Amino acid sequence: MITGGKSFVSSPPAFSNDAKRLLVCTGNTVSIFSTSTGLQISELEGHGAPVTSVIVVPASTPASKVLCHCWTASLDGKIKFWDFTAPELMRTIDVRLPIHSMVIPNLLNQPTKSNGKSPNLFAYIYVEVVKQKEGQPNSSCGQIRKCNLTQSRLAGGVNLAETHKPGCITISPSGKYIGICEAHKLRIWEIPTKDSDNAVYKKIRLHHTKTFTTLAFHPTERVVAAGDVTGRILLWRGVGHRTFSTGDKFINGGLNKDAEERPGVRGDDDADSCTTWHWHSVEVNVLFFSSDGAYLFSGGREGVFVVWQLDTGKKKFLPRIGSPLLYFTNSSDPSLSSISCANNRIHLLRMPSMEILRSISGIKLPSSVSDIYEGSGSGVFFDHTAGLVAVPTDNYSVQFYSLFNDCEISEVQICERNHQPGDEATVKVNLVALSRDGSTMGTVETRVPEERIGGLASLKFWACGSQNKDFSLSTVIYEPHRDAGVSSIAFHPTCPMAVTSSYGGDFKIWVRTPDTRLKDQMLQSSGWRCHAVGSYKKKPMTAAAFSADGSVLAVAAENVITLWDPEQNILVAVVGDVLEPITTLSFVGKSAYLVSASPGSNPQLTLWSMSKLSTSWSYKLNAEDVSCSLDGSTFAILALLPKTSESVEPAEGTLQGVDGAILLFNVENPVPLATWFVSKAQGGKLGFIQTSPKLEDEFADVKPDHGLLAYMNSDYEYVLFDPYGEKDHNQSITREQNLSNLEEKEKIGYASIYGELAEFSVEKDQTQIPYIPYEKNWETIFSGPSHKLAPLTKLCLDFLESSLERRSVTVE
Amino acid sequence: MAEDESRISIAKTFPVKPKLRPTSNKATPTPESKYWKSFKIPKDIETIPSKSFIYPITSIAFSPIAPHDFAATHSANITIFSGKTLEPKSTIASAFADSATSAAFRCDGKLLAAGDLTGTVHVFDAKSRTHLRRLKGHASAARLVRYPRADDKFHLFSGGDDSVVKYWDVTTETCLFDLLGHKDYVRCGDASPVSDDMFASGSYDHKVRIWDIRVSNSGSVMELNHEKPVESVLYLPSGGLIATAGGNFVKIWDVIGGGKLLYSMESHNKTVTSLCVGKIGKESGEEAQQYRILSVSLDGYMKVFDYAKFKITHSMRFPNPLLSVGFSPDCSTRVIGTSNGTFYIGRRKVNVQSDDLADVVGLGAVEVEPERRVLRPTYFRYFHRGQNTKPAEGDYLITRPKKLKFAEHDKFLKKFRHKEALVAALSGKNPENVVAVMEELVARKKLLKCVSNLDGEELGLLLGFLQKYSTMPRYAGFLMRLTDKVVETRAEDIGSSDQLRGIIRNLRRDVEEEIRIQQSMQEIQGIISPMLRIAARR
């Protein structure tokens, strides 16, 4: 079983102490990437739920820099301690509450005492607590708890705060303060230097009229910055002079300052002054002070990284990152930091110059605003042969993602338009299809009209240049079906032919005109042109599919299925009548069966026999997606479970969030061969994937005509498994380990400036010189050309030896 | 700074582009059709000579000697044109009792022969127009007169409507042989370019006969069946092939190979009247110095036929039925005569100066240009190569990254100054760009906001644009709706300005016109669609 497609940006990443590795929370695991190559090195597996925090134990002494320990916290309520070089799990603490965020303040200045007994280490965790109140359904709230990591238990009774929803705890770089944003206020606590189970906390609150989104602490001074949803950055100076103890015992006069002398500070907030910077147009997600405290970094939805000079408010920009920024992380190397973007990319940044060194990129996450297009689907398409999935992305491109290797292959820009991350998506690539051999891609992009002006659908055909899935545009067809939207696109399995169906009541068959190279003329580009147009009683055409040999084209005209001869464009037959419009049509492999799915209030999944032109069997199932094996006679459906379903109850009550099931059918038998329960099935996709030849040895027992089944949920997390194998067998499928261990050796000194010196052996010269010892050789020893003389060391020895008289008898 | 930005930016920047338009398949004409199109009526001829003739031009003959004067027969006249100026030089009018036919120059260009409808063949001095000989013998109209093409200066042959081909000794005005065999009018013929003794004649009995006067008493050497009344026969320059025209066809025959039909070109729609050999007189190119067949027909087309590849390489249409065609041996002039007396004279522009210069310095050129040494990295000059130096074959090319050009509206769009972008596009002249900017604004959901923000002058600009282009089919779908919205939202502004009201009036007129067109189109469609349906049923 291969899983992948995890989000890299669900929580902030962390750098290792030597800044050579980046620890990224990816679902239930922590993936470790090399910062020099951007490739994955290893993985920490062990958590049973998404990991929410990863904290690298900082090195207090230069010697301990080699130590690679980290703490992770997860929604499964466990805190784990790892050595991530090995990688090896060292300790587990179970707090039995879903942890949304964890900070460990004293990690940095943890004094190691001479007697070897270190004080207790405390972590502050933001947990989700389910409260049972009478007369109310269980309501969850967030609580900040304290956990004694040394003794592996929660510090009893300590509950710093209780909020409506668990969020993120921010810690100051010195580890002295922690804070959270809660609606219109910031709550900040001072952590005592000698923390114990029952320490007393000093706390302050800062207020604002807008909802806060993020907060940051200055590394040295008492300055707090916070961003709000409107894009303002608030900067409080002298925070907590009244409340918090000052190190120098000097209680300054801030105590007595009245409101006029504290400009911008609201009410009775404990701060000297508050200034507001407003550059961001939408909410600020990232705030971070540079390690020297001179600069403030900020970023938000609009995808521009801003560096503020703290004293003057001057700005520098890194524009056009192309996606909302989520987190900023710095490393021990002052020149290296990372920013996480919402499109599942982590950019490694060389800091003073703000240059992107490299990017770690995962599968592009689905756009949040995709429901403005009715019934057009998510556009995810599985490439059966290559084991790829084509995912339309926010910035009008299609990303090809390898399912086997869990990495990005390429990205094709479908629509040449500048993407503004903050804007509402009005142009979208909503259909993608690849021909069976992967050489041609068809895409449909739609522009939403503004008050009925200027809506446009364009169909594009792309030709694959080389094997690396870099497609070049072959043909553009504007408004392929006049004003009507395109409901589906399908390719002929063997010849260059495609069909698009539209809600406007017609479908068109497109063929590629062959290359014609005329003499003395430029190569006439081979384009796609319309071969035939068909319609059936002006009904909206909702789905289309070619049979396995391409001889039959099935087009769903709302409730009925029309069968056509694609070459002649002749209506062959009309079958069936279902209650709801059919949205998915698929021929089952090479068998004479057609499966159709129609969701809606009267959902139906129907198998049609093509030989009898009648229903074979049908279910009342809300099938989200249907996928058929290429050769065999099986097909899999992704069915959404009804909300209040008693009949299909999850086998174990512990399965949370299960809302769908994958059912595997054989055409002969209406009883499913196998069933799996899945979560986030709404908008999910299924696809049969051919076992790639590289993996053939691993799947020695898998029959070649049976592919693997890929399931991708609405968050584009996918799982790849063998649908015919037994349960335990699933484990045998392991990912092709392409984890690269090669870390670039860091160059120092001379090599870092001039590169490696060429290797040369010193001995080579000496061995080639003929050297004959001779009794009385001092006469001849210096004769001959100088370049033929033996080296001086030898000559000297010989010379001295020859000039000395040898004792004939050795004394015993 | 710009370079800096492009280096670190991750998201690419795209300028707003208009929609692509389909490109026609024959965007680039072939070099050959370019060549044939380059025959144009020269500008320096003030009076078009054709104006003076009203009778059909029955034949055109070029003199084989430079400057290649040409003679045309029309009515009872022969007009000789100067090959240099293309002006009519002289006219022989008095000699003919009836319409003149089939002018032919002798191989040295000094004599000119022509037949007439009484059956007489006349021989003139081409220069002085002196009537030298009258060859009488044909019982009816002599439609074919030809001199042998190689170097025989004493004989000619003629064919007449009495279906006899006669071989004459010109000096004595005697007919040496009567070549019998044709069963109908002999209307055309040609002498072999390689042999003085062979010639072909075509007749309305559908046959082309090839004669050899060395074996004259045994009838024709070969007989080709064209299957239509033969209008023109042409020996191709090799002497091994014959092209015949008749009916709508031009056929190519292999004479050496026993009279085999090689190809039948059937692209004319009416009777092909005349053929001649054309030559691509270019110095370079793949087709340089190749021969073509020019055929003219009553359908008004002149076609250029490549008889090596059996392909029509060029086709040209003229407004009149074409009767005769001629092509000068130096490839500079092409003359076509029509049934109403009009000439289409085309002359190709040749760089005369450069030719002259080449002649003058032709001898000295060798020493003037010393061979330049090949540059090698060891030479000093190697490092002084300029930017214009072409890369050698093995060089590794590093292309400079292309700089994106941003139009003014792009710059505004980049800064989210939407109204300025729209105005900038509108003040530009290209409607495609305007529509592209509008579409981009729609994608940003800002178009209507822009429209409502336009001030009076800018609104006038927009309305002017809409008035001009909203009825154009390419933009109509988009602009009509926009016009609707603009008029709706800015009604009071329009009402308060005279100028805007004027534009709206024009717009209204255009829209009404468009509606009228649409209605008549629909009527036509109503008429056609039942017919199509019936046709489809069959």
C-alpha cells in the first residue's frame, strides 16, 4: 500500500541544528528533506494521526550540534521523542487529548547540572477537550495544558486558557513568553525560568478591534507584532512593563503613564506604544522577527513576502511567490530560512538577498473555491499507464504527480494568465483528460462571466513533447459548444479522436489532422478539428465514454444513454432511463458492459449490458466516481455513505470521519468483491493504475492484467493498493524507496571558494626514477643531467654512506 | 532591476494576449508561385497596347533572337511588339486577304511567316515588313504555320482546314510534300526542337500525327489519340515529350517511348486553347532553370504545369477567355491574348543594373575579392568578431532570455489600475487588444466597475469602440452584452451629452442593420435547410 499526496504545509516545518535538514509534518509522518538537494532523506513513522508540531531540540553547545533529537506532537494525543538521524523513536508520552500545537519553552536554556539531574522539562500543549454538558451535544474547546515531559505526564490542574477552538501557540525566541491569538485579543504568558508543576504565571492581554491571525515575539526586546484579517500589522513596544519582571530590576516609569503617553494602546493594555503598519491588502499569515531583531518579516494571502525595517518601517519585497504564504521558519544558519506556501510548496530562502534557492513541492492542493462551477468535477485525471495523476491547480496549470514516487513530475501552464493568490478564482481548468498512450492531453478551462458578460470555455489539445510530460499546445478551440459549458471530455483508446459533450445539448467528435509536410513549406501544424456533431432530442449531454476498442461511443443525454458509431456519427441505440442525470459513464474493460452513475436525490448506479441493451443490475447508491480496470471485467466505485445511514455502519465505531466506501464489483455479480471504508470521499477520485514495470518484481504475485487501485480523497491525499490481494498482503507493497541519502558534503575553506583541487599522488614521481646503489658511487652519483638525478634525500644518504667506511664485522 | 525581478520571481508574468485566430493553410506562397506572380504589367508602359485591338488574338510568337520581339495575329493583321519596351513596333496589315493565323518566326528571327483563312501562307521580313513570299496550295484556311526550330532556314510546314499538312521550300515557293493522314481540320502543330526533319500536327479528328520528312511517303511516323479535337500541340524542350491540348485536357506523351500517354492534366474547366513552354528563369532555388507548360483556356485560367512531377504549380485567373499564350525565351515576358483583343503582358523585373555591372566587372572580379581567411581562435581578429558573427555549426548557443514586452495596458493591469488599462487599450488602435483587456477585466470581475468609473471623454471612447465593433461577428457575442450593460448603467451620462447621443444613434443604426442582415440570413437558411435535408436523405 502506498500512501502519498500529503500536505507539507499543514503545520510549520523545522530545521535541524546544522540547517542541513528540514523536518516537515506530512500527515501521520514527519518527512525529513535535505536542504541542499531538496529531496526526501527519511521519514519518522509512528503517529496514528496527523502530526501537528515538530520541535528540534536545539544545541546548547557546539558539541551537541550533532545531536539530532526532536519532539513531535500529533492529533492522536501522543508526544514522541525521536532521534531523526537513525531514525529511531526514543520515547512516547500519551496525553490522550488531540494536540493541535505544542511548544517547549525551556528547551533552549535547559541547564544541565553537574549532578546529572536535569530539572523537569515542560511542554505547553494546545489540546482539544470535549466537554460534556447537560442538554447539549458534546462541544469541543481548546485548552492550553502543561505537560511534564521528563515524567511523562500532564501537569495536574494547570490550564492556562480555554478557548473556543484550539489554535497555534507562539513562543518567543528566547523561550520566555508564549502567546496565542484569540479572536480580538492576544494572550501572553511569561514562563518562569525555573518551571515547575505548580508555577505561577504572569499574563497580559492585548486588544484590537479586528480578529488576529498571527503573532510574533521580538527576540530581545519586549516587542510583540500581530497581524489581523484586514492586513494590518500591529506592533506593541514595551509590552508588559507593569506585569512582567524585568531582568534588571528596574521598574521604569511606564507604570504611571496615562493614555496620552501611550499612543495607540487600547484601554488598559500593558504596553508603551502601539503602531500599525498597513501594507497587506488581505489577512496576514506570517509574522517573524529576524534573529537580530532589526527586521520583521510578514506575508499573507497575496503571496508577497515583505521585510520591514523595524525602526523605520521601510519595506523590501519578494513578490510573485504565487500562493498565499503560511509559515516562515528560520534556521541556525542565518542565511537559510523557509517559507511554506498554500500550494503545498516549501521554498528555501537565502535570506539577506531573498533569493529562492530551491523548492520542495508536493501535490498541489485543491482550490478552496471550486464549487462555483456546477457539476464539472474536480478535473483530476489518472494516467493509467504511467502511474501519474494530473491535477489542475490554482494558477491555471496542470500538475503531473507520480503516484509511485510521490513527487512532482512536471507542470503545464494551461492558461497564460497572471495568478493573483488573493483573488477569487474566476478562471479555472476544470477538465483534464489524457489519451490512453499519454501522448495527447485535452483540457477545458472556463471563465466565469461577470453579470453574464464574457463567459468563455476553451478547449485545448496538447501534444506531449518528450517523455517527461512537457506538453506543448496543439490546438485551441474557443467556445467549443457555443455558450454552453463542457461536461466531459474523453479520448478514443487507439486513434487520435476525442469527444466533448456539453450541457448545451450536443457533443462533438474531434480528430487530429495528420502531419502534412509540404516541400519548401513549413511543417503544417497538425491540428484538431471537428469531425462530427451529434445531439439527441436537444437534451444536455452530461457524460461521454469510448468503448475499449473504440467502436462505440456512449454519450449520456441526461437520463438516457445514446450509443453512437464515432466514425460515421450514426446513432446506434438508445438505452435506459434513469431518474437523475447521469454524470459518469464508463465501459468496463473489454467486457460488453457499461456502468453509469447518477447522483442526486434518487441516486443510481447501473450496469448496462451492451449485448442485450438493457439493465444488468443496479443499486441505489450515490457513486462519486467510477473507475474500470483496463482489461478485466471488474470496476470500482466510490460511494458516498448517506448521512443518516443505519444499514451501512462502519464496522468499528472508532472510525471517525468515514463518509465513503470503495466497492469493487465484477460485472457478472452484483455482490461486491471487496469493500473499503474511506474518509473525505466527497470529491474523491478513483483510478486503476497499471503496475509500473519497475515494480514488477515486488508484485510477483499480482496478475499482470490487474492493476492497482488508486484512491484520492478531496484533499488530494491518495492511497494506492492492490484491490485483489488479501488484507495482510497490502503491506507487501512498499513504496519504491527513492529516498536519497546523499547529502552534499559541505565545502569549507579553500574548497568553498575555489572548488575541489584535483587529486594527484605525490609518490608517482619518485617511483619512476631508476636508483641503483653502488659501493663507491660518490664519483658517479652527481653525474648526468640534473633532471635525472635522484632526489636529494636519497642522494645525500648514498653520498654519506659512500663516504663513510663500512665496518666489516658487526659486533654481536 | 527588471532583470533582478525576473531572476527571483517564481510565478511567471504573462501579458494579456488576444485570442488566437486560425491561420490559413497557404500562408506562405511557394517560391514558384511567387515567381509566376512576379510577371506584372510594367509601370513604364503608359498606354496599354491592348486597347487598340478588338479582335481575338489568335496566335502569339516570340522571336528566338534577343531582344525577343513578339508577333501577334489578330484580324487581318500581324502586330510586332518590341521585346524591350513592349510597345507595338509595326503592323503588317495589307498583305492578308482574310484573318491572319499562326505567326511563326524563323530560327534566326529574321523572317516571319503567317497563314490566313484563304489558305495562303505569307512570309515577311521581320524587320522591314517586306512581303517576301506567298505560299499558295491549301484549299482552305491555313491555320498552322511553323518553321523548323533547329537551324533549317529554307523550309516551313503548314496545315490547313483541308486536312493536309504541307512541307514547303520557301525560296522557290513550292510545296515539297503533301502529308496526308488527317481526316479533319489541322489546327495546330509544332516542330521538334532537336530535329529539323520532325514535326507534329494536331487535328480535329482527335489525332496528333508526328511526321518525319525523311520518310514522308509512308505517312505519319506516329499517331497519338488525344480523344478530343486537338487545339494545341507542343514539343517539350527535350524533344522526347509532346504536350497536346484539346477539350479540357492537356496530355503529355512520351514520343521516344512509342507514344505512351504519360499524364492527363484535367484541371481546366473549358477548352484549353493554347500551350507554350515556360521556364523559371531564376538563378537560384530548387526550381531554377526548370521548364513548365503554360496552358491557357477559355475559362480564363492560366495554369503552370510541372511536367516532371505532373503537378499544377501555379494557377492564375483572368477575366476573359484566353486564346493564346507566349513566353519569351529569356524568361522576362509572358504574353496572353484573349478573345476580345486584350493582351495580358507580364514582365518580370530583372535587376538590369546588377546584370550590367556583372558584365562589366565580370573579368576583373577574381582579383578584386581576395579569399578571406577562415577565423581561428589563434588569430587576433577572432576576438574582434562583432555581434553579427554567425555561430559556427558546432558552437554551443546560449540564447539570451527573451524579454517580455509589456504594452501600456499590461503595465496598468499589473498595478491593478483597471480603468487606466481599459482606457489605454481603447486609445490604442487594435480591437483585439481591447477585447483581450476587457476579457481579462471580466476574469477579475472589474469590467463593470471600470465602465461605471469612466468619465465623459473616456465613455465616448468606449462607446465609439462599441459602435464600431459590436456588430462584428468575432466580437459580437461579447460586445453586444457589454453594450447593453454600458447603455443601461450610463444612461443619464449619455443623455446629457450630445456627442454621446450621436454615437448611440449610430450604434442603433448599426444594430438595426445587423438585425436586418440576420433576418435575411435566416430566410436563406430557411430556404436551404429543407434542401440539405433532402440531399442528406438520398
